Amino acid sequence: MNTLAATVNGNAGGSPAAGRSQARSRSLRLDPVLLALVSAILLLGLVMVTSASITAAAHETGDPFFYLERQLVLVAAGLVLAAVVFAVPIAVVERLALPMLGLAALLLVLVLIPGLGHVVKGSRRWLQLPGINFQVSEAARVLVLVYIAQYCVRFETVLRSGFQGLGRALGLLAVFAVLLLAEPDFGAASVLFITGFALLFLAGAPLRWVLAMTLGSGAVMALLVLFSPYRMRRLTSFLDPWLHAQDSGFQLVQSLIAIGRGNWFGVGLGGSVQKLFYLPEAHNDFLFAVLAEELGLVGVVCTLGLFVALSWRVLMVARRASEAGMKFHSYLAAGFGLWLLVQSLLNIGVNMGVLPTKGLTLPLMSYGRSSMVVALAWLGLVLRVHHEVSGARGATRTRVA
């Protein structure tokens, strides 16, 4: 009788180990270090957006906290979207990778249609949606990189064996880069191509072909600059901004002055002079220059440390996924880590005069509608990867025990 009761109870409730495994599969597994780093960057960004925009906002709208209030709404919307994305299994994302690629192409074509695409400062980058203008390049880059992650899994053998696999993927990236250049958005095209290229290299593309294609891509970008008067003006003003201090080099000169005034510890939070109608886009593309002026070298080093630490943490999530044999998960997380590192370094390089002006935001910090929401949504995808990888590793340890 006791044996029969034990058997019935075992069949009804399962073994204790199985019960623990089921409970673990239902629990929420988040990376506290990753969340802490993101929170620190978001909070620092909110403080700096407020400081950089308070005078301009009061002058333009009468509300000194106008941009802070809107940034808080964007962060809240991004967090809600991140929670929605987190609820989607990665297997579903993998199955929808090709339709996502088609959606990216559709968005980039629609924005080029007069009447649908909204023109700001000569660039047709925004779709007019009810109540907002949405910058389609932000979402399109994520959708394309999701497909590249799937491509790395589906065509792993071809990608590792020679030029054919790498060439097809780079051809696809080139098509989307051309669509971005048609807006024109050279910065977004550069970030997409560099991030996609790096992801393909991590997936095992042969080094010799990667080097060859890197040189070829560099030559093509150089030609795009040489045969575009607009980009050529940006390049010449970047090479000697002081010679063009009153026209094309004005923004970079003001940025360099701001960074130079920062010294070791800055002029103090809120004490920036360059943000007072001297530095255009102080709360957006050139937020880092205001940060350097107010917080000094110490603030710059801390900010760089936060971005490097976050990128490293995300790449560690990708590594754990790879060790667990979850290749698509690994490439998906690596894509976010690489994008974060590439775009943040490009933005900081532009602010410091190391790179020509490209119109890129500082991820998770700059004021920007589409960029903030999309970045947080993509972060939700990375957290989902961590959740599933941790569950798989936990289940493996339970079976071994």
C-alpha cells in the first residue's frame, strides 16, 4: 500500500528535482548587472538632457522641463515595449526573421515616398504617424540585424567555407545601406554595415575575405564622400573645423570648445556655456559635449566605462548562449552589444572631432523619440535571450544532478 501511494504521489507531483525544474522554468530570470548598467546610463542621460535643454526649452516653449518630460514619456514607452518584446519567445523571433526583413525594406521604401516621408533639414527620414514622427531607420536596422543573426545560423557552413556566404550577406547589407543613403542617412548606413559586418565575422566568416571586403567597403564609402558635395563639405569642415568656424564647422567648433572647457572635473552640472544657444542639438547628437563640459574628464571616463561595461555584459550573454548551443540567441545578443558599442563610439568620436558629423544619437542617453524606444525594445530582446539561456542551463544542471 505504501509503495502504491508513493507511486501515485510521484506520478501526480513528479520528483522534487522535476518540481524545482518546472518552477525554475516559470520564474523570471533577469540579469541584475545588465539592468543596473542600463539604469545608470538612463538616469545619467535624463540628468544631462535636462541640463543641456533647460535654457533652450524655456526659450522655445516656456517650459524649462519640456524635453525632460518628453524624454520620460519616451523611456516609459520604451520600457513598456521592452516588456512586450520580452514576452515573445526567441523561437518566434527566429521564425519571423524573413518577414521582419521584408518589413524593414517596406519602411525604408515608404519613407522615400513624398507625402509619406517627412523632411527635416533636407533629410527624408521620418514617417508621419498619428501624433508622432517615427524615424524608420532605427527600427529597420534592428530588423535587418535580426535577419543577419538568423542568416548566420542557417548558412553557417557556407559562411565559414569561403566568399560566397559572406558575399551574399554583405550584398544584402549593401542594399539596405543604399536605401538609407537615399534618405540620406550616412550615419545609420555606416552603423548598420559595420555592425552587420562584425556579426558575420563573429559567426566565422574567413578572416582573409573579411579583410578584403573591409578594404573594398572603405573604398566605396570614400567614393560616396568624394562624389557628394554635401558629404565633402562635412569632411573638409571635419579636417579643419576652425577654418569653417562660421559655417559648416560651427557645430564641431562649439563641441570642441565645450569639451576643452571641461578640464578634469568640469564646470559643474548646469554650468555649461556652450549649451546656451551656441551648440546646436546640445540635448541630442551633441549631448556628450555638454557632459564633458559640465562633468569634465572624470565624467567622460565614467560614461565611457558604463557603455563599455554594458556592451561587454551583453556580449557575455551572447557567449553563454553560444556555450549552451543556442546559436541564434547568441548572435541576436551579440548584434545588440556590437550596435551599442559601434554607435556610442561613433557619436563620441563625432563630438570629439575624431570623425565627421553623422547625425547619430548617443544610445540610451540622447533625446530622441525613435532611438530611445527602439533601443529599449531591443534590450528587451537581449533580456529574453538571458532568460531562456539561464533556463536551459538550469535545466541541464538539474538533469546532471
